[in-house]
Amino acid sequence: MSVALQFSITAVPSTLRVAGGRDIPFVRAILSLRNTGNTLAAGVVPHATLSEERGLVHDATGILGGAATGSIPPGGELHWDVYDVLLAAHPGVASKIHLWGYKAVLNWWIDFSAWAEYGEEGAEAPIRTGITRWRLRWNPEGTPEEKIELSMEAVEGG
């Protein structure tokens, strides 16, 4: 076997600091890029795009690292918080949250795609993974502590 890079998104319980310095329960989407192969993935360049409700597509590649992030050994992983990536890559969402708080991002479907380029020993040109796609949505659970849940769907055809 050689290099095999694989993206996944995992829901991770966490908290989110909101107005007034309160922390509320918030489920984060953690994007992972894992080398499931048995050789080193060199010069890894992760890429991502996102859009809100199928609106304008925003390139999040620079947020993930832009240039080569280095190497991923067999079994190694890189991780990103998709909420943080969304705020950094999508100025419209970031400004809405600045004005109206975290509730500005609730109930909107976020289309998120990721792929990577990397080098492998013996390969003359960079290798590119397939594109992996998801739809994500943060939605309130309606509890007194304002808990925010995460809905995730893998999108076929990626």
C-alpha cells in the first residue's frame, strides 16, 4: 500500500462563548485529514471550499494552510474546526455573527468540500485526492441552556 489520504468530519461536543461571557453547549464539526496508508505523504496541501445555502463559494484553502503544511506520516492526522474555518473564510457569515451573535449562523445549511494534493515517493507530479463533500447545519435544541446541535450529511458524487 502507498499513501492514502482520507478526509472525515466528526461531531465533537464543546462550548461556545457568547455575549455576556457565557459558554453554551455547542457541537463542533472537526475536519480531519488522515494518512491511512503506510508511507509518508509529503508536501500536503489541503484545500476546501464552503458556501452558505448554495450561495457564493468561498475558498478556505488559505485557512487550512494554503501552502504545503508539511508531511503526514502513516497514521498521522491534521485537524481543523469547521466553525472557525467558516468564520475566517466567509466574510458575510463573520460579519453577521459580529452583529447578531452566534444565532446568525443557526439553521443555515453550509456546503463544505475538501480535497488535498500531496507528493509520494516515486511520483513525478503531485497527487490529488477526490473531493469529499458534506452539508452541515447548526440548530438550536430548544433547551434552557441554549444547546446547539449539529446536523451533518455526506454528499454523494464527491
